[in-house]
Amino acid sequence: MMYLGKKGAALLLVVSTLFGAGCASVDQKVSFTYQPVPAASGGTGVLHVAATGAERVGGRPSGVQWIVGKVKDPNGSVTGDILSRTPTEDMLLEAFRSELAAAGYQVMNVPNLSPDVGKGIDFTRIVVDLEQVRDALKAEAKSALEVNLELWKNGSRFKRLQYKYMLSDTALSEKDLLTGTVLERSFREMMKQAVPEIVRALEQGS
């Protein structure tokens, strides 16, 4: 039988406390106001923006907040929720609207694109997956985005586009801020990829 002295017992207590803290249930909150990069320029006129097929895949009401992702421990067990006052799919859609306005368009939000629309975008799919893996020492946040959209001009759909982007990062400090930071960075990177292509397509031949 092995006996521990006072120092050994104290060390064992500290280690046990650390492992216990890593498994404790904890919710994370994400909140930020997207500011345009801006990602493109050259947009002209009125641009009607609809989101007929966008679904809030991961979110559901939780009081006054939405559950937009999960917090897990290194073994994959869920230890908490990622919460937001705004569904992350709505946040991504608003980021697109902000960037398109910054590109020069007069953005008008509409439920559907009418047959006589001059220039329009219909977001047919918007998915935002968030996850944080966390223990007592560090946190890793992952953001995966997927957007399908249709471009319309002079009353007709002329192009379909699809964008996907994934980003992950790790933090030893300020772990509570990590998920929001990763989400915002992933939005910006998708904007840099998508918005210039959207503007070029809409303005071609104008």
C-alpha cells in the first residue's frame, strides 16, 4: 500500500480539481456586430435579396436566446450549449447584406423575387455549424459555413453559386471569446470569396 504525505495529497487534490473543471457543464455565448471588410466594389442600382430556402438547422428557442452549437469535452461528450440572441444563419445573411451594400448596391429585403426583378439574389440554403471542444487548459472552436444562392437579372435566374468555408482555432486564454472570434473570422473569409464573384456576375453586361 502506498501512502501520500501532505504534499502528495495536496498535489492529488489540485490535479483532481483541474480535471473536474474541464468536465464541468458550461454554456458559451456568441455575440458580435458584423462590420463590412468591404470585400468588393462596383455594384450599381437596387438589389433585391430574398432567403426562401434558408433554414435554422441548429437553432431553437431557449428563453430569449438560440442554441446555435454545442460545447464538448475532449471525449466528445456534450457539456454545454453555444447560445446567441440571433440565429447564426440570420447573422451570416446580414453579413452578406452589409457587404453587398458596401459594394454599392441599394439592398432591399424581400420575401420572394418577383418576375420583374432587375437584380436579385435568393439564398436557398444557409447553414452555420459551431462547436467548441474545451478542457481545463485550452479550448478549440470550429465554424463550418455553407451557402447556396441563385442570381437573378431582368426577371430570370441566370446563375447558381455555392460556397463552403471551415475555420478552427485554439486558445489558452480568453476561451470564452474564442467561438465568437472564430465565427466572425469565418464570415469575413467567406465574404472575401463570395461577394466579388456575385458583383462581377450581376454587373456583367450592365
